[in-house]
Amino acid sequence: MFKSKEINVIVHYPETEEGKIALRERIGEAWVYAVEGYIMRLPIPNSEKVALFDRVLKKLYERYGTDS
């Protein structure tokens, strides 16, 4: 199985509350895209992929709420 190389990332943590919120939102977006990519590569029918992704999103909304 292919294993990606380890990388180091330097994050300059924001000092303002607005910056911290923006960073959390961007990290959240990255995780959602990563989960979506993982699900889309699963060897299951597309209808099951969509249902699984919807369940994941529902669980996230239940746990963390929404910003709207």
C-alpha cells in the first residue's frame, strides 16, 4: 500500500479571537474534505457513499451544531 511521506507544518497561531475562530473553521473544512475523499474511494455503491457521508454530516451537526 502507498504511504505518503511525513511532512512538517508550521502554524502561526492567531492572536485574536476572530483569527482563532477562522482557523477552527478552516481546519474543520479540511477534515470534511478529507472524510469526503475517504468515503468516495470506498468500494461501495455511490448511493451508499452518499448515505454514509450524510450520516457523518448529521453526526457532526448533532455534536457541534452549526454557525447558522
